[in-house]
Amino acid sequence: MVSSLFINPFSEDAREIVRKYGSLDTIADTRDELLEIGRRTRGQNLADNSLLPGSIAELAVKRLEWYLRRQRKDFNHRDYAYLMNPEIEEYDVLAFYILAQAAGAGFMKASREARLVVESAGAMVEDRLNVLGSEREDIIADVLYELGSEGLRWTELADLLGSGKLKLTDLILNRGRVIIDRDEFITSFQDIIRDRSPDRLYDILVGLEVRETMISRMIMQRTEEYIGRVREMSSTVEVHPIILETAERIRETVERIMSFTGGPVKSARPGKLVPEAFPPCIRGTLDGVKSGNRNDAIVLLLTSFISYARLYPSVFRDRTPMKVSDLDPDLRITLGEILPVIYDAADRCEPPLFEDDPQEKLNITAKLGFGVHDMPELENEGESKWYTPMSCEKIKIHLPDLCRPDKLCSSISNPLTYYNRKRWKLRSRGEKEE
């Protein structure tokens, strides 16, 4: 029988498990039962003993390792099948708190490592909900109740909505209350629903997807808040050595798996800009654009192109989603090289873009994935999406004055593809000349 512990580490039952465990001194000790759970998990890869966690501290690191490898094209879910086995839930609750405490004690709240721990918590919820069988609906209802969804007003989700982890448009509201329960939905709206079954409409408007998204995002938010509290406490309370050791293992795991010299995406690394390889539309934008095309050219076209050309030119080949900080951890390149290029082009526009549209600086920050703010800051990353460059087809439609194709453009569908191909040709020509 699956319980909500498998999904929600913030339930009262989960907290009771943590309270009863007591001292952390044995958290790194080998647990035969934990190993046995891994061995008897259906579909688990048993060819490599290092895949199975032998202790709770090791399980904590494996949770993060699973998330990092899950984003790779060569990910094998059989290597971590035990994480989807409900038998592991009590050990897993302890591992979750060890991981979160290590993230809080060892890293800043806005660090890449802390962000990855938060994201891993949400991803774990999503994948575990997907493996549930007939008990799925009941578990979802239990978890939502535990998270305080009953009688919840949308204003109580202000922090979650403000973080970008949940959108107001995802929710069904009735006089300010969030309607998430089926019975409450039917009671609230059955008198005004015409020519449709209230049950069927609930499945369409709320259904599993919205409820699961809400659970995942609420747990991510609570994980982030918990890490923040641990961070504050760690400045006044002595941190247990095992927590600090786990923090170091987090650092090593992130560096090892996300390393761009031996990691999952070897070609995903920042590279110097080669202006000679820019396509005609980008060269035209850099020279300055007249009013009319100006805003879209700078905010939609140039911002995405320059940022990806400098940080992640191989995005279309690798097809591995990244955030700016994955490639520019301290944002030194973003603030010192990318934004100046964009801002200089904005100043060359007629009239200069920011003179009459200063809010476009906020939109540029948002297109880089840092939400609607004056400048990119790590603590705001993830509030919006880092957009890839628009396609040539869209440029033809929305920015026709900038689309002046040359010979190479005929075989190209995106300006970033043009840049990569032209850069390769320039490099090959240089090598031949040498």
C-alpha cells in the first residue's frame, strides 16, 4: 500500500520519521535493508553495485545524481529504478532532509547547487506520481490536503506565484478560493454549468495534470524555503560533519556530471563570439534598427541570439535544456559581455530603444530566464524561460526588413545554425591557410 510519504516529505508522518530518527551519527552507516530494497526492485540494473545506495547519506546524493543524469540523452531509468519503489519511502524521507540540509548549510540559497536540489524535488514528485497505479487519485488528494489546499485562497500562494513556479492561469478560482477538489468543484459550479457534465468538466479544467503540477510546485517552494531556513540557522548553529560531507559530495556530483569537458554534453560550453560569422539579420540589428522593428529586433531576436552564441551555440544539436547559470555560474559573461552588446545595439536604434521604452530592459532580462527585473540575478533565475533564437521563418514574418538572405541562408532555418556553420567554415579556411 503506497502512502503519501512516497510523494510528500513535508507531511506530519514524514516529520515524525525525522523526529524519531534522532542523532545523525549513523546516517552514513551501511543499511542492509536499504540495499535489499534496491536489489529486489523490479527492473533495477544490478550489473553495477555502485548504482545502489548503501546508506541514507548516499541515498541523499543519489537523489540529486538521478535528477542530473535524467536530463541526459543516454539516461537509463533502470539505474535508478529503486527511487520509484514505494518500499523506500521512509529511508527516502530521511535522505530528502539530509540533501536539503546539506544544500542549505553548504551553499548560498541562490546557488546552482541549491537550485538543482529544489528542481530535483519537483522532478521526483512528477516521476513518482506517474508510476502510481489505482491509488494515484487518492494519493494526490491526500497530498493536496496535507499541503493545505483545502479552503486555500489564491493570495496565500503569492510567494509560489511570484516565483514563477505556478501560474495563476493554471488555477480554478471561486470568490478568491482555489478549487482543486472534485466535490468542491461540483458543489461550486454545478448550478451554472450547462450542457456539460460537471465531472467531465472538472477532468478537463482541473484533472490530474493541474493537481500534479500544483503538488510538484508547492513541494519545490517548500524545499526552497526549508533550504533558506537551514542557511540562516547554519550561521549560528554548528553544522553536523556528515551534513558538511554531504554538501561536498553535492559539489563534486554537480561538477562531475555537469562538467563540460567530460560531462553529459561535451559541446555545451561558452565560446568567444565571432562577429564575422553573424548572419545578415544579426549584423543589421547590431547596426541599429529604426522604429517599428526596433523592439522585437533587440528583445526577441538579438537577446536570444547573442546569449546562445556566446554561452551555448550547440543547443540545437545537443537538445539538452540549460540555464544561463549552468554555463555562466557567476554571470560574469552575461553581465560583462552579453548585455553590453545588446545594450549598445539598443542605443544605436532610431530612436534609441531605452529612451522611450526603458521597460524593455526588463523584457531583455526576462528573455534570458531571470524574470521581469532590471538586471539578471541568480536568485531570480527560473522565473522565466531562456528563449532560443527565433527561426528564419518567424524573422521573415515579424522582421522582414532585417531578412536579407545571402547564399548561405538558403540552406539554413535558424540564425544560430547559420552562425555555427559560418564559424566552422571560417575556422576551416584559417586552418587551410596555415
